[in-house]
Amino acid sequence: MTEWTIECSDEDCEVCEMKCKGSPVGRTCSETGADIVRATPIRSDGDRTFSLSNRAGLRWRTHVRGSLMKGQTIGGKLICAICRKPIDIDDAGKITYTSKSGRLHREAPPIDHYGPDWRHRKRKVERDPVYRHGGVQKQSKMLMNAYNAMPLRITHRHCNLSRPKGDE
């Protein structure tokens, strides 16, 4: 359970605290019955139960994919950084594959975090005292910077999914 500082929509309500799994925003305040409009996690040094996200809300900055694709293109073909074979992309730079459910997917080739892997980068940021004592915006910015930090590489989807995860 994570402890939260909450604010509800009742103007007379004082800022109070509650414990629950996940964000309490949208629930009702136990004191006033009003909707909770803002919640901030209360983090202790050993608290690893709350995380902003594994990847939700984190996005690639616009220049990242373009610079990686430029650096991994040889003779007009995009090359997988793991197996060193060409990645088949269409004119829009997308790959196409069929999932196990039989659905056709069209998306950009995956970008892979390595040396260290994403989970190791994320844990390092979360251990930083600046992160632990910062507000949600500061935490989000720190995670976004780590998410977009080099080293990164473009890979085949199957190479990225099947590679051993960890520090390489």
C-alpha cells in the first residue's frame, strides 16, 4: 500500500492522507465524501511499491528515432543492431507483423535500451534522493530523460523480445 497526500473538491476540507493501492484520484474523500482531485505519493527511503510507470506516459523524443535510423542505415537498408540483418520497413519507416491473435500490426521498429537495460536505468533514477523528494513533474522529467538517454538501438521486434534482458 502506498500512502498519499490527497486534496478533494470540498473547499472546506483540509489536505489529508490515505493509504491505498494505485492513485486515489477519482475516488471519494473519507472525510467529506467529495471527489479526490489531486494526490501525491508519500515516499519513504525504502518504498519501492509506487512507481510512476513502467513505461506508461514515457515517450521517445522526436529526434531519437530519426538519429538512430540514420546511424543504423547502411546502403539504404536499416540494420538490426542485434543480429546485423536488414529490417524490412515500408516507405513510412514502419514494420508490419501478424500477432498470435491473427491481427495485423503496423508500427515503427522497436528501440531497445541496453547497457544498462530500461529496468536498471529506472531503478537507478528511483534510488536518487532528488527523485524521491521531488514532485511528480520532477520525477516524470527524470524518468523521461533516462528513457531517452543513450545507449539505444533499433532492432527487429523478435530480436528485441528474445534477447536476454540485463546489462550487456
